[in-house]
Amino acid sequence: IMPTAILIWVWFCAYLNCVGWTLSALHQLNASGYLVALLIGFIAFVAWWKQTSGRIFPHISWRKLKRRFRRPFPLAFLILAAMAFLGGALYAPTNYDALAYRVPRVLHWLAAGQWHWIHTILPRINTRSCGIEWVSAPVIALLRTDRPLFLINIVSFLLLPGLVFSMFTRLGVRRRVAWHWMWIVPTGYGFLLQAGSMGNDLFGATFALIAVDFALRANRSRRPRDFFVSLLAVALMTSAKTNNLPLLLPWAVAILPALGWMRRRTLMVLAVGAWALLASVLPTVVLNFKYCGDWSGLVLETGGVKKDPVFLAGANTVLLALGNFVPPVFPLAGQWNQYADRAMPAWLDERLQQTIIGPDSKLQLPEMQIEEDAGLGFGVCVLLLASMVAVMFAGRNHPGDIRPVDRGRKWQTCVRLAPIVSLVALLSQSNMGVTSRLVIAYYAFLLPPVLVCAGHEWVVTRRWWRISAFAVFIMAAGLLVVSPARSLFPALTIMEKLQARRPDSHLLARLREVYSVYRGRNDGFAPARALLPPDLKVLGMVTFDDPETSLWRPFGSRRIEHVCSGDTAVELKQRGIEYILVREEVLGLWFNCPANDWLKRMNAQVIQTIPLNLRASRGARDWYLIKLQ
């Protein structure tokens, strides 16, 4: 069942990526174009199903599944998956990056009928890879809503246990050890919090696992089907996140033995390879090079940030450790952040600010793990560390227990060690901060070199280890319950009642603000939208990293046009822009122009001032709705 589900998911996502670029080239990126493309895809799927149904689709034993999920570890995973699904179904998506640039870029493309380089001061809306966007586009085009988009990550999350078990066992981890860890790895906070979200890190991590796992499968089965699934999956891995590009190394090592027997199918390899290239990050790389002269597009984002590989590797390693070992709820974050500011030497502070973008350069820690920051997480990391220590102590009395299982298999060892090289390469180059989240796709690959020791088979049978594992499940469930993005309890109601009893409590005021901001983030610009003329079709916006998606609602009713520093009033009028929404800080930072001076230059007047709280860490900010005279 699992290989079939993976095969369908990979081909479906690859098809949608290719359809997106093809419809864009034909200027037919719209609901009608997607209806035709989906109909063609459905006919092809039915033809494939009729040809292979006897061999591909096995009989599903519901009794066996029921018996499996009666066991404690699978049952714990099932409960977490149900909680993540419930959160995604109850709440509108609130992932900040998705609302700020991933969904808006799709809306811009659909409005124009094709992919295009968007006129903006926010580089990432153009330069980032488009994997999950092309999977989201038909949903937005046909249903005109972003509510179902969390289902993409739910599917990715449900595939994790089987993929982890399969890859672990093929890399030499004993079956009993792999079975226990296949349920624990998905409880990593980054995986779990994004399961009900629109984040694209989990999406890419799943394809990374599929790529390597099916490469290993192909070497044993010698089936072209497994080889092609691996090829398409690695393409989708790169189109999901360019941070995943270093993982091409372990995939290349894993797929290498299969290249010998696949040489006899040259035409099939070329055909699927061309499909894979179109579904990969390659189109984005080519377009980035065309429009900004840099394949990654980071030249537009990093500006004068220095590249120092050795220092970056060390700084990112520290950030990675801090991000993964901070507790899921950390009330002492304020004290830690103040101490870090005081204790950090001036030279180190300056060096970090020159090489790391964002608040991570100050070694700041969050009060709670959220999907925009979370990595593998405290629970899984502490359990893994405790398991390693237990194996080391066991090895003193039983030296054979710390010996790897697959002695003498050099190729398998190379596959296990290659992800470490990939991680070092990424850490030495990335200066984007939030390191623990950016390496989500790497975590599962870093465990086999540790778990391959035979002593782990003894550890997972110990009572203390099982109790600790369930503590990990409980912490993960608790984080899902209290997550501000999708809390599974009446947070605001409880906060209001508590605050009525203790009105002077700063903690309760802070909690209420955080939960209320997250609750309204999906439609954060609703107060501004309510002030727009009802027949307005085009709205100008001066924005940098703001949840623009809200202004497009209902999708298809109006178009948002970004306003940049060089634009003149005449040019804006020619683009159909009469009203502009602007935040003063953006004018000062990106236009280098006081608000009053810019209004005079544009011959515009302020119609309304609207205070909006779009980020709990920043508080309310004034936005101005202006009209060109």
C-alpha cells in the first residue's frame, strides 16, 4: 500500500509542477487551463490503473491495520496525526511566509495568466523555488480559497513513518530499532507543526526521503519504476527548497549502482529525466539568472552580508543546537535573551550581524516552538542523546553492541555518511537564520549513522526508554494543543476570563495578544479591506514581508500591485492604481523617504489610518490608505 501511495503522490506533484510551467508558457495559467490539464491527467491515471491494477494495488487488510494501530507507538502517532489534521481543518492557514509571499506569488501569476517577474521590493516572491506553489495553484485557481492547502502537508506527514522505516532498514539499522524510531521521528516539532500548515519544509523533507529510499529500493528490485520515482522525487526535493540541494550528494551515492542496469533504457531515462528537470528547481534557477544575474537570487536578499564559510559553519552549528534543545515552551526566553545581549562580546555581536540575517544573529530564543522556527525539537533530540549514552555504557560490558550491523559494506556506509557532508556544506553557506527549521529535510538522514549500532536494539527494549519515548509523544501532543497557530482549546476565551481576574498580569496580556494575532493573521488586512471602495479592482501596496494574501480576498475579486521606490504617479495611474496601502516604516527603510515627502511627490492624500497587529513580536503598526489625486 505504502509504495503505491508514494508513487501516486510523486507523479501527481511532478505532473502539477510541469503543468504549471507549461500553462504559464502558453499564457493559460487559469481555472480553465487547469481543468483541461487535470482531465488529461485523470485519463492517463485511469489508463495506468487499468493496466497495472492487478499488480500495483494490493488488497487492503483493514483488520491488519486495526491490529497495528492498537499498539502503543503507532496509536500515539495516529493520535498526533489526527490532532494535526483537526487543527488544519478548524483554522485558516497562518504560516507567515505562505501568507507573505508563497500564496501571493500564485495569485499574481493567476491574475496575469502566467509566471512573471513580479514588480516588487520583496525579492523572495520572485527568487524562491516554486515546488509547493505549483501544487497549490490548481486549488487556488479552481476553489478560490487557501483553506484546503494544509492537506498537502497532511499527506506528506502520513508518509513519514513508512519512509523512515524503509530507509533506516536499507541503511543497516536493525528492524526493531527502525520500527520504534519510525514513529518517533515524525514527532519532531518542525514536522508536526507543519502537518496542519502551509509550510514548505515538511513537503520538501518527504520528497528527500522518497528520493533516497527509492534509490535504495531500485538497487535491490532492479525495477525501472523505483528508479523513476526516485528521479522525480529528487527533482521535487529541489523545487520545494533550494536548501535541499546539498542532499543531491546522498541521493547520487544511493542511485549510483542503478545507473549500470538503467543504461539499457536510455529513451525512458531521457523522457522521465526531461520531466524531472521541468519539475525541479532548474526553471527557477534559469529565471533567477536571467533577471538578477544570480542563480539563487540571494544577491537581492543578502545585500552586503559577508560570506565567511568557517565562521558561518560554527555559528549555524550553535544556532542548530540552541534551536533543537530549547524546550517546546520556554518561559525563561526573556531572561535568556537579555543575558545573551549583555554577555555577548561586542566583536562577536558585530561579526554575527555581518554574517547572519535576522534576530538569530543575537542568539535569541522563542517563548514557544512555532512552525516558522521549529526543527527536530527538544523531545526527540534528548531521547536520541540519552539513547547514545546508554549504548556507550552498554558497550563497555558488551563491546559487540556498539559495532555497526553492516560490517564491510562500504557503499552503504558512504550513503549513511554523505548527508553529514551535505549538512556541513549547507551550514557553511547559509546566512538566513532559523537554521533548525531550514535543515528539516536533513534530520532523518543524520540518524542512521547513530542508530546503526547494534546496542540500540537492546536500548529500545528497556522500560526507561519506552517511558521516555511516551514522554516525547506527550510533549508533542501538548505543543499541538497550545500552539498559537492552531490551539486545540478555547485559548482566547480562557485568556479573557483569567485576565478579568488578574488585569495587571503582563504574562496574561502577552499570551492574549499572541493568540489573538495568530487567530486573525490569515485575514489580518480585513480592517483595511473593509475601507476600500466596493468596486475597486486594483489596489497598490507598498509592502515588504507582510501577509498580503488577505488583501486578495475573496480571491479573484481584485488584483494587488506592488509599488516600488522608483514608481511615479503617472506610471501608477497607467497601471490602474488609484488607492495605495502603505506602512511608514517601509517608506523609510526601502524608499529612504519620509512619508510626507513621498505623499507630496506622489500628489496623494491620506484617506484613513489603520492600526494593524500582524506580528505579535512587533505589536500594532499604522498603515495608511492613500489616494492619488
